[in-house]
Amino acid sequence: MQEFLQQMVNGLSLGAIYALIALGYTMVYGIIMLINFAHGDIMMVGAYIGFFAVAVLGTNIFVAMALAMVTCAVLGVVIEKVAYKPLRNSTRIAALITAIGVSLFLEYTTIFFLTPNQRVYPAEAFPVTNYHVMGLTLSSKDIFVFVSAVVLMIILQYIIKRTKTGKAMRAVSLDKEAAMLMGINVDKTISITFAIGSALAAAAGVMMGIYYNSINPLMGIIPGLKAFVAAVLGGIGIVPGAMVGGFVMGILETLVSGYGSSLYRDAVAFGVLIIILLIKPTGLFGKNTGEKV
Amino acid sequence: MLEVQEIDVYYGAIHALKKLSISVEEGSIVTLIGANGAGKTTTLKTISGLLRPRSGSIKFKNQELTNVPPEKIVGLGICHVPEGRRVFPSMTVMENLEMGAYLRKDKKQIAKDLETVFARFPRLKERQKQLAGTLSGGEQQMLAIGRALMANPQLLLMDEPSMGLAPLLVKEIFEIIKDINARGTTILLVEQNANMALSIADKAYVIETGEIVLQGTAQELMNSEQVKKAYLGG
Ligand SMILES: Nc1ncnc2c1ncn2[C@@H]1O[C@H](COP(=O)(O)OP(=O)(O)OP(=O)(O)O)[C@@H](O)[C@H]1O
Ligand SMILES: [Mg+2]
């Protein structure tokens, strides 16, 4: 039991990271029906910006995260304007292929300029302490990742539910034409969605750096895929679904590697996904109860 | 107030509006009637900027609209209640109404207009926390109208507001349209229910396959043999 709880705790921080990435997938899908395959790579760029902020500029981790978020928000908006917007009225497969192109572009541009070698987040970026609570070991890393992810998710929920911009995002995702008739600027709203999604991915990237210590230009691929799966698991386009899906993926992954073999963790995680989707093809949060963004 | 002059609108190769001209005088109710597929919705969408005419001009209070994006057209005072209501289903009634006032910043006046909308549609007030998608058809139509009124429009474009409603409700909706007009909003009303539309309108146009084939005062059209035969059931 103790062991099980410990695994759950470990899974929570990983799950929080997946959830943050999954949110960007789901928000972008909700608003323009595009699976943004470059999303994991935006996370990677965020991880690098965080790395340079800490290692070169010597900022603390919060400033590093903020810098990564702002830069990636801009990057996300530029990608949308340059690569996706011209394709908005073309077929979805064309946009999807473009997204894969953008993904490769980000990966190999990073490799070109920064070499394919991994970099290690400096130890002083985040001092690790272990706390022992009721027989469980909690690392300051896990606490930091979990708490900051949850804070970001609460802020996101607030924006989506309460602010005029958030309501406009929901309106655009539900009915673009009707949204225009309200005076909502659809292009601007789509940009804001990319900005927010990319900023969340950047935060997740910095968290990845802290969580795994090392980063590399291809680090976005597998977590990006898993976060995408998490978004589908929760019901693509549904914000709370992405959060829950992310946590489910993270916890599942740590449980499998804790009890079975870490060799099987991805296979089992994806196996569970297939089973859930066989039973409920629209994902855990379905269409009827869910809220699209 | 609104001058649509010889607009041509295409969907790809389909020539949907052919040199169509209509004019709407300030303070009046003008109706555009016609059969399915005649081009009524296309006309309204072109006025509100969702579609662009290939040629011709649309002037609102002497300002050319054909290059103005739809969200700016709303800001100029034209609001469009679209065909099929198009409320935001997974947003609450209240949020839908807030979206109607999206461009406005005058909080006090917005609050007042909200009270006016609630006074006109008490149902909406009772159901303000309910998701719009769970409202009945009639309630959704009221919400769509209320949402448009929240923009405080000078010109209201209405696309078949009576569609799919029970006769009693149709009457109520037309009463409401008359009342909105009486309080100073100009109305361009698209309808298949020609009887009802002509009974409240000042002026009317008949559209067939993208062309205006008949126009006149509502009274004239009501007495026209052609209209009687084609649109008023004999
Ligand atoms: N998106 C579209 N693409 C191609 N053709 C279209 C499109 N929308 C409308 N049309 C065509 O343009 C013509 C006019 O359509 P419109 O919707 O304006 O008719 P309407 O008078 O509003 O009809 P209804 O009373 O059925 O709503 C029709 O022939 C229709 O098939
Ligand atoms: Mg129509």
C-alpha cells in the first residue's frame, strides 16, 4: 500500500507535466480542429530557454519559466500565422502534414544551432530536498512541478471560464461565424489560444528539465505523443478532459514502471488508451458533458 | 440607412445574388421574402460581412461596408440574428448574452440593456445559468434575439426568426419584432412566412434565384396576385 501510494505521488508530478502539454493540444484542436504535432517541440524550445535563462543569465527558476513562457507564446503565435493560417480553408490532412513539417523544423533547427547533445539543467537551478511525510518520500522537485502546474491550470480555468477573452475563445471554438457576428475577432482569438497553449507547453518544458535533469532537441517527441494521447483520452477539445487525461497517463506510467518493467511502461500506457477508447470513443469526458475551448 | 446596390455574390461558380439592390430606411421594417434557396441568407451574410460581393456596393449611413471585416461591422451598429439561431450551445444563457455585448465597454448601459432584455424575455432571466443548448427552440430564438439586442444595434438583420416555431410562438416573435422596431431599431427581416412578415413590414422585396423580382410597400405586395399565388397560399 505504502509502495502504491509512493508510486501515485511520483505519478502526480509527471502527470501534471503531461496535463500541461495536453491542454495546448486540446485548446488548439478545439478552436481550429488541428492536431498541432509541433506542440511537443514548442515544449522542447521552452526547456532550452529555461536552461539558458538559468545557466547563462543566472536567473532563478521562476524567472526562467516566465521567460520560456513568454518566448514560446510568441513562437506559437508566429507558427500559427506563418504555417497554419494560410491553410485554414484547406483540407485537414494538409494542415496536419504542415504541423509535422513545423515539428521537424523546430527539432532540426535546434540541433543545427545547439548540437544534438543533451544538456544538463544546472544543479543550482533547483536545489533538491527530500521530505518524509507519513512514510512517503516527497522531493522538492515533485512538489514544485505539481504545485506550479496546478496553479497554471487554475489560472487557465479562470481565464476560460471568467474572462471576456476566455469566453470569446469558447465562442469561437463553438461557432466561428456566430462569433464573428458578435464582433469577436476570430484571428486574434486563435492567436491568443496558440499563445496560451504554447506558454503552458513552455512551462512544462522547464518542468521536464527539472524533472529529468537533462534536455535534448528531440525530447519533445515522446512526451508530446503521450500528451496527445492524454488529450484524446480525456476527449480532444475538452479542457478538463486534457487535465484528467494527463494525470491518468502520468500515474499509469509510473505505476507500470514501478511494478512491472519500465520497458513496458509505454506499451501498457498506450494499451490502456486503446481499451478506454474502445469502450468510450469520445474519451473520458465525452461530448455531451464536455466543454470545448 | 442601408443601401445595397447591385451586388453580385458567388459561391465558387454559383452565382447566388445577381445585381441585387435593396434599401432600408431608418426606423422602418423591411422584409425580404422568397422560397428556399432564393438567396435570402446570402443577402444578410453579405451585409454583415461574412460573405464578400464580387461587385456592387453596400453603404450603411453612407459608409462603404464591402471592405470592412465582420467584427467591425457589428461595431458600426449592424447586428445579425442568424438563420437557425446559432446560440453557443455549451455556454450559459448569461454568457451568450455577454457575447452579444462583446464590443461594448459601457458597463452601466450594458447592465441596463440586460435588464431590458430580461424584462422582454422573462424566460431567459429564469434560465440565465442554463446551457443554451438545452433550451427549447423558442427559447433559443429568444436568446438569439436577446443576444443581438445586447449589442444595442441600430439595424437588426433577422434571418427567419419564425422557423420551426409553433404558430402561437410565431405570433409572439412577430409582436416582439414590432416592439423592438417601435423602440427605435431598424429591421431587415428575412422570412418564408410571407403573411406574417408582410403584416408587420413597411416595405417588402421578393427574391427569386438571386434576383429581386418584385418590390413595393407591404400593402402593395399583399394585394399583388403574383405574391398571393406564390407566397400567400393562393
Ligand atoms: N456555402 C455555400 N456553398 C455553395 N452554395 C451555397 C452555399 N450557401 C448557399 N448556397 C447556394 O446559394 C443559393 C442561395 O442560398 P441561401 O442560403 O441564401 O438561400 P435562402 O433564400 O436563405 O434559402 P432558405 O430559405 O432555404 O434558407 C442556394 O442555391 C444555395 O444552394
Ligand atoms: Mg436562408
